[in-house]
Amino acid sequence: METISSLSCCSVLPIERMRIMVLSYSEGSDIIIAMKLENEDALDNFIICEKCFTLHEEIPLENGTKACCSECGAILYRYDSKLPDYGLALSVTGLIFFILANLFPLVQIEILGHGQFITIPKTIFSMFENGFYFVGLLCTFLIFIFPLMIFTINMLLFTLLKMKRGKNLTKELLILLAHITPWSMTDIFLISILVALVKLIGYAQIHIGIAFWALMIFVMIDLYIVKRVRLFDIWMLRKRIIFDEDIK
Amino acid sequence: MIEIDEDKLIRCPVCGAVNIDKGKENRCRRCASAIYHHKSFSTEKSWAFLITAMIAYVPANIYPMLITKQFGSEEGNTLLGGVIMLWEHGSYPIAMIIFVASILIPVLKFLVLIYLLISVKYPIGKDKKVNKHKLYYMTEVIGPWSMIDVFVVAILAALIHLANIEIIAGMAATAFALSVFFTLLAAHAFDERLIKENK
């Protein structure tokens, strides 16, 4: 087993560290061949790196630091005591910007005196109107339904965690979130808008609308909340909260 | 007290919790989702999705992606044709982005997945040096970016809708979207633990 290389560590987590009994060492390295656990729940104190599948034991982290994999350097988990607060704040902000991005025109063009603008829903509907049902359906899910779901779920999740309620509901929400996060593609859509606009330079006059900026902010929040705050961190947060409740 | 080997510990693909490999029926102790472990058809699902994706990629390259109707005349552009046209017009960065997103990434992803699927079943002598976990992780990360072309077509078709000039999406848009969709499914269906078993 590898030890976690972290920026700094001290005992702040209420999780009691599990006692492992090392049965045998292989020659010259500290790889544990077999280990004893008190019960299956003790496995919560271990983490397997998602990139290289190395087993690590979890260590308590100082506020605002992260633990990295000693093999490949990938981030394993972070600890931040204010996670539910800014998680909730950011998901509400994101939701507001998402609504703005859908209501207002994204871009407006002018060709030979004729003007035309698009919004996100209009882009999707035009695919359906032209008979491209599969592409339309795919776009609906990838750039509308899934991002909306992710932010609504995040909002609900962090509210529940802050209220320290919904033991089973938070679990279901987290599972749902794990299934839909790989399918949210607003960031790719934003780049696509830029590519499409560059293609049009020279043919038309382009005016960028309010929704474009709203979408840009939304994508930034989306990147932060989906890519930086890992689902594993939320699972750990949930466990800590339940653990605290059980003690009381 | 339970005594287990380190090798027996597996990661739940949904929630990331560490589980004990119990053999046939593995359910995550935290989120209760199935952790696949079927020895008899471990790679078949992924193969099926991958082959579908490769079949869909053929019409995506043959048929036009964008059809431009300008003052009565119609002009179709295929995937590669669009890239070449952009290159000739001098927009090199955009040509590069489209080329990477819609040709390089899908083809690379097909090759990497084929390699992974074959190598986990029939280990080839020298490939122990290749970091397959990293390879798989990379395909997962870059995969969705091939959707750029589909989105661009959707945006252009919605935006250029005037009396004299009109852009319509072509057959290839559906085929390409299908291809990307099935490659993503193939990558998700691939059981990462097979890599570890053959190490």
C-alpha cells in the first residue's frame, strides 16, 4: 500500500483512523500482501486512485488542502470545511446564469441587411424542425437537460447536507449525479459557438448577445463544481455529517 | 475481523468506494450499484458499441455534413472537405480544431479502444510497459470533444436561415452524432478492472 503524499496533514477529521495489521511484507518494499479489517465499513478509510488504481489509506487533511496519488500524482480528494456553503451558493448562481443563458439571444448576425438571432432552445428546436430528431434529442440532453439536472441536484444535495437531513435521499442524488456528470457538455457547446462564429467571420456581421456571456459564466461555475469538487469529496462530506449525527 | 488480499479490493465505478471483490455478484456496499464482474462476456458489450460506432463513422465521412444553399445553388461539404476548405481559406486554427475534434479524436479513440479490448484478452508480450490506465483515462477525457462538430452544425443551421442564404445540416450530422454517442458508450462499458487482472 502506498502512503499519500499530501501538502500537509493534521488530525481535523472526526473519522477515526482504522487500525491495519500488517501480516507480511514483501521483500524490500512496503507493499502489504494481506490486511485485516475490523468490518467492511472500515474500507471507507481507503481510496483507490481513479487514474492508476493504486490503493491508498486516507489521511486527515488540513482545511483547504488536497491529497495526491503517490504513483501518478492525480488528485485523490480535498478537504474543505466550507464545501456545503460555497457548493450551495455556486449551484444557485449557476442555475440563475443557466436560465439567463436560455432566455436571451446567444448571437445575432446580419447578412445583407437581414438579421437573425439564436437562443439555446431555438438551436435545439431548429434541429427537430429540419428532421434531425436524433441530433436534436442528443443536443437537448447534452446541453439542456443534463446541465439543468446537475445544478438542481447539486442545489438540493448541498441544502440537505447543510440541514443534515435526508440520509437516503442524498445517497440517491449522488448516484444519479455520478451517472449524468459525464454527459454534460456545456463547455464543449461554448467552444462550438466560438468555432461557428469564426467560420462566419467575413460573411456576416456578428453581435454577441447577453446569453453568451451568461453561458460563459455558467460554464466556469460548471467546471468548478463538476471538475474541482469531486463526487468523492461529497461522499466524504456526507459520511462525516452522518457520522456526527450518529454520535449525537 | 476479515482478512483480505489487497488485490481483492475493487473500486466502485459509480461512487468510488473501495469494495471487497466477492466473485460473481458484486454490489457496492455504499451505493448498491453493480460492479461488473462477468468472466464469460467481459468485453463483448464494449465491442458491440465500438463496432456500431465504427459503422456509423463511415457514412459520417461520405455524406455531406453541411449543405449551403446560396441563391438557388446547393453545395455540400463533407467532414474532411470542410477542414480542407477552412485550411485553404486561411483559418488554420479553426481547421486544426475541427480536424482534431472530428477526425483525429474519433479515429484515435477507435484505435485505443480496439487495442485495449484486444490486449486485456490476449496479452501481447511487450505491452506491459504501456500504461493502459492512463490510456483509458485519456480516451475518457478527450472523447466528448468530438461533439464540437455536431454542435457547430446545429448552431450554423439554426443561425443561417435567411431568404437567400441557408445552411442545412446533412446526413452526416446524424451519422457522426451516432458515432460519437456509441464511442462514449463503448468507453463507459469497458471494464477498467480487466486491465489490472492482466498485469
